[in-house]
Amino acid sequence: MAEKITIHDPRGYPPKVTGKRLAPRLESLDGKVVFLVDCLFDNSEVFMEQVQLWFAENLPTVKIRNIKPRESWVDDPKMRATVEAEGDAAILGVGL
Amino acid sequence: MSLEESGVPTVAVHTDAFARLAQSVAYANGMPTTRQTYVPQPIVDKSPADLRAYVEGEDPISNRPFMQEVIEGLSHPLNDNDLNGMTFERMTPRLMDPNTEDNLQALFVENHWTDNLPIILPTEERVAAMLKGTSHSPDEIVGRLNPTAFREFWEFDVEKVAVNAVMAGAKPEYFPVILALAASGVSARSSSTNSFATISLVNGPIRNEIGMNDGIGVMGPYNHANSTIGRAHNLLSINLQGGSVPDDTYMGTLGNWYNYSSCFAEAEERSPWQPFHVQQGFKPTDSAVSVFFGGWYTQAGYGPRETWQEKMRRALAACEQNIAPIFVLDPIVARGFVELGFDTKEKLANWCSENALLPAREYWDDQWIQTLKYPLAVAGVEPFASRLKAKPDGLVSMYEPEDISIVVTGGETQGAWKMIAGEHRHGFTVSVDNWL
């Protein structure tokens, strides 16, 4: 029978994960401000325009506003503050 | 997810190729029920009509109408899981349960802890021997790594780096270089869809002290130190950042053979120019390792012969505009450029910058230039703003001189050169001496 040996585990140390709750949902989107957040991937602007057109044609009472961060893959606190202050909900896309 | 934390109900839209990745990131952020919706891959190059069909079609993951998923994600009531999130800790043991060598080799492959080649099993004796290669304490924190910017960082200490160095087959005398690579914070296993690798360059006295190759076959598998240091950087990146597993923590569409091992040394004694680390502010007597993020494209040539300018203009134009090259020259080529008047690396980098030209419409017609540089251009950040002002057929420079790294190495059996994708950012050259 082959000898058993003891070896090291090669993995690093993952951070503790702290649970976070989702934001309360809206009862209805009627009359609400929904931000379409363009994540700046190539062609995501065109995709978001199509989402905007869909709302205009199917749910015209929803107030759609388009917004973009200043830079790809970098947090934009100013943009986030605008969405938090002036928006009721947000749709982010298109992430990879 | 920060918008959710601020009280704004949010739905994220992804392409279906990234479903597992999106769910894994949400889980690691303690918000596993984040509302995610999916459209088919790809978005790039699709027309407005194609994208309208995505919007009006089905979510390919849930098989329900896409917009219904979006609207319900913002307006359907939450359940207990949504309200509590998920708190948990993941422990990494120091030692594994005893087992046979064959079973442990198989277990490491099964767990995606290797490059799928056999490894040296990290026994306590071997790891203790590796730790003698540095004066630093085994429990000293070396740094943090993550596979990409939006994923969580994992932390690691000197002993964990030693474990991976043993696995790669490295000798204890190489360990300070491997610690410096780990401390750089640059993963050799980026999860980018671009299939990037990280190439490392060693400069200073340590090269000769540990017997690195800067001669014949320098960029091939012909030297124990070069091979195992490069392999160690990859193995430690896999294991210390939380994995490099296809469809989860690795998304490179084609993959990259540089991900096995890509570490080399500069032929400082045979170069007519300053060593690379000296260009970065180190003394010639310092030892340092530099990392280059890329390893994606490679151009090659010879010379410089009579038509060298035409050849190099073509090669530069064929490089990708998003990542500048490391220009690697055999010493024969470097001396040839000196004879042409390029008596410093900086002069050659200036020439490359002035001659790496593309028509503006070609420069901007690139998905990564559109994604990463176009927003900066619109915000007025130079040099991108000026490139955006150019007429479509006007020529724009692809790179600034400081973007182009020049390294001299090779065995002088031929006057050969290569241009390899390799972005060297500020802070990417790390002291090895600090890890002795």
C-alpha cells in the first residue's frame, strides 16, 4: 500500500463575505425615474437606446434617463450620487 | 451592487456567456440574489435591429421574456433571502489531509490548482527548505491578488507563496524573485476575455547569481530558473487570487501559451543601452523584476537592414492599439540601431511612437479602444482627445514613447527582434532585494 504524506494547501485567504440586502422594490414603475446606466462596453450605448425605445413604446409613463460613468471599469461617485438622488430604479448594462 | 446598498433597486444586464461569472461575483459580494438578466452574446458589432430583437426576445438563461425579467426585477416583492443576503467565511487550511502521492497529484488537477502538468507536491520539508530562500517570516503578508478588477481580492503570506514556488519546481535561491512577483499585485492569470498573460523580466545581479539565461533560447524552455520562476508566477496567481477556472474565474476566449511560463532576463552585459530596471529608477547594482501585462500578439523581424523602417512601420501598425509592445532585441540588433544613431533606448522608443501610425477611423474602430479610451477622449483626456479630433483618414499615433518598453536579450545567433504585447504600468517594476 502506498505511503500517505501530508502536504500544504496552496490556496490564499479569501475575504469574509458579509451579506447585503437588496433595496426595497417598487410597487409599480408608473411615473418613476429609471436610469439606464451605460457601462461603456463597445456598443452598449446602442443596446441601451433600444431599451429606451422599448419603454417609450410599451411603458411610456416610465421616465427614462440615460447616464454613463466617466470611465470604463472605474467607480464614478458623481454618477452614482446622481442616480441615488434623482432615480427610483436603475438598469445597468451591458456588462460582459 | 453599491446602488442596491444605497436603496436603489437595480437590475444588471449581461450576455449569457457570462452568466456563471455574474452569479459567482454576486455570491462573493454577499448578494447572491442580485437581479441579473441576460441577452445573447455578443453585443459588439450587432446592429440596432439585432439589439432590438434581443430586447424583445427571451432571456436565454431563464427562457422568459427579457423585458419581463427586467421589470419584475425592479418591482416584484423581495423574499427572506433578498433581505438577509448571505454572510459566510471560507477557511483555507494550512495542511491537507494525508493521502498518497498519486491521489494528491490527481486532487490538485481536479481542484484546478495546477497548469495541468505534474507538480512537485509541497511537503512540509520542501516548503521549509523554500522558506530558507528569504529572511522574511512565513506569516508575513505579501500582498493581494484578484483575477480581474471587479472580483474580490484574496490575501496571502510568505508561506503560501513558498508552497506555490515548490509546486513549480523552483529552487530556494529563486524565491526572492518569486516573492517580488507575488508582491507586484499583477496576476499572471487575468480572467480577461482577451486571454492576457503576464511576462516578467529580471534585471540586476540576481540574474547571474541564480543562473538565469539571457543567451541562446532565452524565451524558451532552456533554463531551470527562467522556466520555474515563470511557472511559479502562474501557479501562485491561480491559487492565491481565488482560481483561474474556465467559465468562472477565467474567460480568455482563445487562451495563451505564455500562461505556462514567461520569465526572462535582460542581457545587460551585452546591451549597448541602460538596463530596463535602471530606466525605472533603480541602480544598476539593484535587482528587480518587471511585469508586462499582455503576451497577446507577437510581431517579428530581423535587421536593421536597408528597409528596416518600412518593416518596423508595418510591424507597429499590426500591433494592437490598446496595448503597446515590449520590443525585444537580440544584442546584434541593438548594436545595429546604435550604428544608425539610436544611442539610447529612449531615442528608439521615440522613433517607434512617431511611426506607430494608423488612420483615425482604424484606430477608433476597435472594441477595446471604444470601451476604454473613447470615454477618456470624450472627457478631454490627452492624448486620446486629440486622436478623436483627427479626420477619419488622418494618421494618429498609437502609443506614447513611454508606452513602449525596450529590452535587449538573446544568444546572438541571429539578428532577430520581436514585438510582444506588454503593458508596463507605473509600479510594475518591483525590488527583489527587499525579499532576500
